[in-house]
Amino acid sequence: MLLLVLPIGIWSVTGSYFVLMDLGFIRGDHIKVQDIKHIDPSQIHYPMAAVYERFPKAQAIALTSVTDTLYYRIKLSDKSILVNADSGELLPSITEKQARMIASNYQHHGSLAVEAKLISATLYTDIAPAELAPRYLPVWRMDFNDSAATSLYLSATTGELVTRRHDYWRLFDLFWKWHIMDYDEGEAIDNLLLLTTALISIVAVLAGFVLLWQRRRKYLR
């Protein structure tokens, strides 16, 4: 039981965090743009038919606004691209200036605190940070100085918000690693260390019941 004090203590603390924190808040559901911009069809001069002819293998095509400019967002099998809805030009990538303008929408029109300021913009193209899945590359990481140190990850090809992180989420991820005892990736819930510790804990609890039964007369006096 002395050997199990540490893992059981960690399970109790981390499990309490999971229960007490709102999962929607942890996932950053509160970080979103609240206003909806309506698209004016008169601004479209590059016809949809031309888009279909140009990209016949497109899986999905949608109109979107990026920094007040209309684009066709085209989803291909391996990536998504933007085509200007006025000129038909392909947007090579989202620039830092555009990424900052997109991020500012979450500050001024979304649910981020207005007093929060964008303090850095970092482009990741080859190696993703530990908290981001590599499939989202390339991305812009936009860091704010709010109380939760919020980071927005914007696609460098479409400007879409692919995910977000804040310190409460990062703490959740750390606690999850400790809780399932997978100290590498934090994903293998069936790892040998967790299984062994759980089995020993069950044996220890059953042994405690046996000892309680053996001493029942002493306790009942």
C-alpha cells in the first residue's frame, strides 16, 4: 500500500480536476467569433462553374470571407486551398498580416477578452509544437496575453481556426498523461504500467477486506 500511495494520490488529484472543470471550457468552446458576416453575391465575379471545371476532383467547395475578401475554399483529397472569388487567383498562403487580422476577430468580435493583446505570431511548416497534431501543418500560432495564455492555431493555407489551446487545456493534457500513466504521448490508455498498477491496487483492496474480516470481532467489541 505504501508503494501505491503516489499513483493513487495522482489519480485522485487528476480525477478531481477532470470532474470539477467544465469540459466545454477545457476544449475552448467559448473561443469563437460570435458575429456572422453575410456574403454579397454581387462581389462574386469568378463563377462556380469555372471552379468545378478547374478542380474536378474537389470534395467540397464553400464561399468564405478572409480579411473582408471573398474566397472559394476548396477541399481536395490531401489539402484545402483558397481561390479568389473575384479574380480566380489562387492564394498561395496566409500571410502574417492576414493571420493577425483573422486572430483580431476573435478578440474584438469573439469571446476573447478585449484587453487581451496578440503578443506573437509564429509559422510552423515542418515540425508541429507538442500540443498540436502534425496533420494541421502548416499553421500560424497566434499567442495572446490573456489570463489563460490562449493560443489560436490558424491554417496557413485557408486561415481557418484548426484548434486552440490555453493553460487550463494544457494542464488537462498533463494531468491526463499522469492519470493514465503514459508519460510519452499521453495516448496509450492500455499501457503495461497502468495495467500493473491497477491490478496491484485491486489486490491491495481485496487484501484489506480480508484483514477487515479477520479483525471483525475486535472492531465489533
